Amino acid sequence: MIVENKKKVLVIGVIGADVHAVGNKILYHAFTEAGFEVVNLGVMVSQEEYIAAAIESAADAIVVSSLYGQGELDCRGMRQKCDEAGLKGIPLVVGGNIVIGKQKFEEVEKRFKDMGFDRAFPPGTAPETTIEALRELLHMDGEQV
Amino acid sequence: MKTVLLIDFGSTYTKLTAVDVDNETLLGTAAAYTTVQTDINDGLKAGLAALNKKTGHSTYDECYTCSSAAGGLRMVTSGLVPELTGEAARLASLGAGAKVVGVYAFQLTEDDLQDIQDSNPDIFLLVGGTDGGNTECILHNARMLASIKPTFPVVIAGNRTAARQCQRILEGCDVYVCPNVMPKFGVLKIEETQKQIREIFLNRIIQAKGLSKATELLSDIMMPTPSAVLQAMELLAQGCDGEPGIGELVAVDVGGATTDVYSVADGMPEHMNTVYKGLPEPYAKRTVEGDIGMRYSIQGIVDAAGIDRVSRLSGLTCQRAEELIADLKEHTDKVPNGDPELEALDFALASLAIEEAVTRHAGTIEETYTMMGQTFVQEGKNLTKVQQIVVTGGSLIHTARTEQIAAFAQYSPKKPASLRPKQADVWVDRTYILAAMGLLSQHYPKTALRIMKKELEFYGNSEQADSRRRVSETASGSAEPVAHG
Ligand code: B12
């Protein structure tokens, strides 16, 4: 019998009124390449859209990108909405250029963690690093994907 | 000469159409009151007698029928997220010609079950989850449904991972499994499910509703009436081998109880700076406004548009309009018949019904200002470039002001967010042949298309319709918007 090895499902997109499309496309290919099933919502994605897509696709994690500097505002309340929608405990990660200008990243990360994000990543994080972190977060160590 | 008889069993009228296929001509049409409660044959016989008188024939070589009698095809749907698989289920049902009497999302509750039993649908459409996605919800809903031992057929078209398990849960019921209506996020795949729905309609429902007796003599019923109309509209828009269509179109049928809107158009964003949001909609899309109609649903028009606009457009005082509307609610079979007040009122109501129904059918566009300037977000279909509008319905075909009424289907600067056609020609189905031509198209598409092009009354560019509408509105002292700025 062939056991269908279910791929981990990621919902990705660029949050808020942000139209930076290039990084999103790169991440889509990188994640797919790495063996994830990727639901890509593109740019200008609202919190509700991430959540709706995650429910239907039974996603394993939501990967939020924010490039234009308003990430903090756009991400506020997302964890609470996930809880409300029955996505309790779903891993939420965020990256890109999530805040304006140069700020100490430890402080930025802390603020996002306080908001309920599992991980926040500094500008310039490479796709490989991102994939590594996701595998760790989803307990995929050693697993063949 | 080869003759074909086409019959549409409606809820109030049986409509008959006879065509000469070889010469591609309409031989005649007739209608008779339908009496489903007693014997549908009476209406049919009366209709046939009237038709034969017009055509001079007493037999026809072939016969095809469609039906919306006995409430039509009544469906209830359940999906997971309302805007996603919930909406996919609704669109699939409407496109199959159904009257959707209940839409559920997430997990069904005991109260929902009670309502479902009360509404006793002809078919239940059970969906939820993308392929490989959420299975919990559809399995829960299958178990809930099984607990009431449904006597109606259940079509399962959700997450393929859960489909067979749902089927087992519902064992002993009449169950059909179809491919997922939303196999991937944002991908709508509804054709197979619609085919299945239509098949069940033919095999089961027609018989259950006692319609088979009437049709035994003639032929099998092929499809629900709205589905026939949708097929006629697809053919008219796209054309067929050897005969071009008229291009993308919007069609509106304003009835007594409901207003149906069809669009055969791509509708995707026109410009690079527009982002599309939400579920992509079907190329051939049908919506039904159950609260917008000229008699049974007259109040819905007033609620949507406001009595002030009814008054302004009709030239009647608010009080007089309200009096007449109250009377029409009581006497739903009343027609203007030359009465100038009623004519003016029906003109206003039909115009507003079209405006409201097409606005709900069409997509919207929203402007957002980002730091780099304007960006647009589109939801639903962009119909601004559609250049053909087809209209039908008693209130539109029995008036000389059809063009003016049809102009209300169009874009208005007062509602710039609504993506309705900007400049369109108007075609009027005065002889009520759309459903018949949808039926005929199953075997004789080219003939059906040519007859439609010949029989639909063409009103040329709506630029004229607009100016006429402008004149009519200023004449009645109105300050209504004009379609073009
Ligand atoms: C091209 C560009 C634009 C284009 C975008 C075109 C398009 N449709 O894609 C246009 C001209 C439209 C634009 C507009 C704006 N931009 Co701009 N833009 C850029 C630019 C030059 C390159 C972006 C890019 O494509 N990079 C290449 C891709 C591959 O990299 P990336 O997007 O960063 O994505 C990678 C990583 O960030 C990471 N990543 C992304 N998401 C996630 C998520 C997780 C979880 C992880 C771990 C990693 C990760 O992986 C990706 C792949 O390697 C950057 C500067 C820069 N060099 O980055 C500014 C930049 C992003 N823009 C900026 C700004 C301010 C704007 C505007 C607000 C103002 C303006 N002056 O025009 C507007 C905002 C418009 C809007 N509503 O979104 C700032 C943001 C500042 C901040 N955050 O502090 C930047 C950084 C420039 C700067 N130094 O000031 N921009």
C-alpha cells in the first residue's frame, strides 16, 4: 500500500496595502521547491483572507510578508482572529521589512511575539534560512519532504 | 420541412414555441395558464391548441421541454468558509438552474437541521475544504445530515480526501460523489457537479413532481428552465461552428417574484494596477434576486431603492405610488393594460429592479491610496466592457419604454464602484424564446443562434437609450443619474 505522505501546507501572502510582489513570488517557488504545498494569496492580503484560506486548506502555518514598513499595524489582532476562527495554535511567522527604518531587531521581534507571532525575521533573511526555520517550527527535522 | 416543438413548464404559465429547423424560422409561440395542482395536461392542451392555430400544424417532428414548475429545482448548500467553498456551492447551484433556498457555512447545528427538514430541498449540495485541506467540517456535516435520514438526494463535492467517508456516513441515502467544487484555493470547478445536479433533476425530481405524466406523450424534460436560458445566453455570446455570436453579454429577466441576471463574460481586471480579490467567478454566471420582482416581491424593490426614487421615476406622488403598490401586492396578476398611472409605476419599478439586480450581480472596484499612489481592488466580475444587454420579462416586453428601462442595467457615475456595462446595445426578447432556444441549442445550435439573432429586437447603441432615459427623467422632473458623464 502506498501511504500518501501529506505535504505540509503553507498559506503565504503580503499583508495590508503592500504591493511588493517580487519577494512573494520568490518565496512561493522556494517553498514549493522545498516540498511544501503552498497556497499563495499574492499581494494586498487582509488578515481575513489568510485565515479563510488556512481554514479551507487545513494549513500548517501562515507566512506573512510585509515590505513597506506598516507591518506592525497590519499584523495587529491577527492571532486573536485566528483563535476566534478555530485556528488555535496555528504557527504564524512574519518577515520582510516589517518595520520602518533601522530599529533594534530584538525589540521588533519581541513586539511581534507579544502580538502572538511565533517567529519574526529581520530584513534580508534568505529563503534557505526561512525554510530551515519553518521545518524546525513544524517539527520536520529529518523528515523527507 | 422539419418542425420542432419546445415547451417550458413554468410555475404559472406553460410556454410553447414552434420552429422550422430547415428554414431557421419561428413558426409561432403560445402560452397557457399552468395548473400543476390539478393536471398539468390541461394547460398543455390549451397551449397546444393555441399554438397549432398560429402555426397551422397539428404535429411536430421533435419535441424538447424544460421546467420550472412546482417551485423549480430547490436546493440547499453547505460549505466551510462562507466566502470560499460556501460561495462555490452557491454559484454551482445557481448555474445549474436551481433556486437556492438555504446556504450554510461551517458546522451544521441542530437548529440548521430543523430548518433544512422544513425547507425539504430537492437536492442537498455538501461541500467544504480544498483537496487535502479541511476534512473535519464536511465529515461533521455528513454525520449531522445522516442523523435526519434525508429523503432528498445529497451531492458530495468537497475535499476529495473526505468524499468516500462522507458517502459511507450517508449510506442508505441517495448519495452522489462529484469532484471538489474548489479543489485548490481560488479555483472554481463546478461543471461536473452541475451536470450531476441536472441528471438528478431529470431522473428523480420530475417524476416526484408529477410532471412526467404530461411529458410522457411528448418527450423527456431536459433541464430546469434557468439552465436552458443560461445555455441560450452562452450560445448567443460565443456563437457556434459556422455562426458568430454577439460577444460578451449581460441578460436580465425581471419576473413577478424574482429577477434573474446572467453574465457571459470573463470579467477579470482590465488594468495592471488592479488586484483581484475573492473567488474568481464563473464565465457563465447566473444570480437570482429572490426579493426583487414586479409583483410578489414588489416590496423588495421599494426597500432597495426607496419610495422617493419610485415616485421620482414614475412621476407619481409617494402617497399615490404606495397606494398602487399596496394594491399590486394584493392583486399580483394585475397588468397596466393602458392605465397611465400603472404604466408609469411599472416603468419605475422595472427600472429600479434592473438597476438593483445587475448591481448585485456585477463586481465592485475600490480605490485605495498607498504611498505610491492609486491602486484598485476588484471583487467579482468587471462587466464595464460588456457591449450587449439582453432583457426580458413581462414588464419589459409589454412596454414601449424597454430601452429606457434597460439603460438602468448600465454603469452610473452615481455608483462608480459598481462594474456594470458602460456602453451597450440592447436586445429585447419580446416573444419569450430564450428558454426554448436553449433547449433547441442542444441539438440544433446554429439554428437556435440564428433564430435568436433574428427574433430578438435590436435597439442599437445605448448612447441613444441614454439620451432617451435622460429625457424621460427630466420630463418627469427627476434628478436621476445619467449613465454617461
Ligand atoms: C521594487 C520596490 C518597490 C516597487 C514594488 C514593485 C512591485 N510590485 O513589486 C514599488 C515602486 C511599487 C515600491 C513602492 C513602495 N515602496 Co518599495 N521597494 C522596492 C525595492 C527597491 C525592491 C523590493 C524587491 O522587490 N526586492 C527583491 C525581493 C526578492 O526581496 P524582498 O521583497 O525583500 O523579499 C525577500 C525577503 O524580504 C524575504 N521575505 C519576504 N517576506 C518574508 C517573510 C518571512 C517570514 C521571511 C522569513 C522572509 C521574507 O524573502 C524574500 C525573498 O528573498 C525595495 C528596496 C530593497 N532593495 O529591498 C523598496 C522598499 C521595500 N520600498 C519601500 C517603500 C517605503 C515603498 C513605498 C512605501 C514608498 C515609495 N517611496 O514608493 C511604496 C509602497 C507601495 C505599497 N503600497 O506597497 C522601503 C520600505 C521601508 C521600510 N519597510 O522600512 C524599501 C525597503 C526601500 C527603502 N529602503 O526605503 N517599491
